[in-house]
Amino acid sequence: MAINRDLAIQWLGHGTFKLRTPESKNLLIDPWVMNNPACPAELKSVGALDAVLITHGHFDHIYDAVAIAKQSGATTVGIFELCNWLGRKGITNTADMNKGGTREVAGVRITMVHADHSCGITEDDGSIVYGGEAVGYVVEVENGTRIYFAGDTNVFGDMRLIGELYRPDVAILPIGDLYTMSPYEAASAVRMLGAKHVIPSHWGTFPALSGTPDRLCKLTADVPGLTVYQIKPGEIVT
């Protein structure tokens, strides 16, 4: 399937993305915005949102979730335990689900898939509470284009199954190393998923995140028809 030119994917830095669908619905994935050092200042106000998707409870993916949910009124999607935590914070417009489940939110089909990562939510007092498991999402927009948001993850063999079942057109993959897979593992993920459009995430925010898109490009240079987008925070892939 050719990627639709009306689909826009904007990187807000680190693991946070904003998606505008062909029917002009706005989705925010992993809401670390106002406190995200990689997010450009002019984008720290996210504007109108129809849905917020959260892959897991680590601070760099959920820190601004409560504030953004209250401000926007958007439906917040997450695994059951994480949505329960949001409810205790006063967020009632949630759409809980679990791995393998699919539901329609804001006119798009959202399927929750596996991720290989930890998931603890740090409370204000420094304690860590259980936030369910880390997940990824396959988002199918109105024209049938499918975007796989891996969230924070290592490579795992069932990425091949995700590729076979959902055939994503676009894959957004972490490459930073240390807390997620590096370009070395991400290159294997690219081959298993089969997506021809790849957007690297979770890199460059801190010195410890040493993986680079250039390295991923070199490791996947033999994959026919592949485009790896080397974008900066704030830039948009269409």
C-alpha cells in the first residue's frame, strides 16, 4: 500500500509523536511534551486532540498525561492497569484495553500489541507502582494505512508475527540503546516487520542514548525499497 500524502506524523522529540489522520483527527502518542527537553518550545502546547495513546508508565512517556488529558478532554488509551491509575488521578475519559485487543477511537482502529520492556509508574513521592505491561500499537487510519508504534522495546521474535498479521506501512522504532534496542537490534526488527517507511525514535535526547538513524541506515542498506527518515524534533513525515 502506498502511504497517503494526507497522513502526517510529527516527531515532538524522544518517544512522543503527533499523528494527523486523513480525516484530520489528531492523536498524541506518549505524552511527554511540556517537560520534554527535546520538544521544540513552540510545540509544547499540543492544541486540540482527539485521542492520546500511552505505551507504558515511565516518566518519559507519561509525565504530562494527566495535564494533557484534563486540558484536551481527549480519550486516553492504555493498558487496563495504567488507565486505572489515570482514573485515580481524575481522568475519566479513558479507553482501557490489553494486548491483542482492537478498538475504534476517534475514527481510527487501534490494536494493542506486545512490547519487551518494563513498566513502573513513579508517583510524586518517588514510589513506583505497577502500571501493567509495556505495549505497542498498530494504528489503522481512515484510508487503511497502518502505523506501528513500537514504544520502548527490545527486538523480539514476534515482531515477525506483527508484520504478518497487521502488515504495517510505517514503523516507528526506538534506536537509542541502553533503555531500548539499539540500531543493531532495530535493523532486525525492520526485516521482520516488513514496513518500508521507518521513523527512528527514543534517540539523542540524552548523551546515554547513543544510537543514531545514520547507523540504522547503514545496517539496513540492503533492504529493498526501505526509507529511514532522519528527522529532527518538530519535523513532519507525510
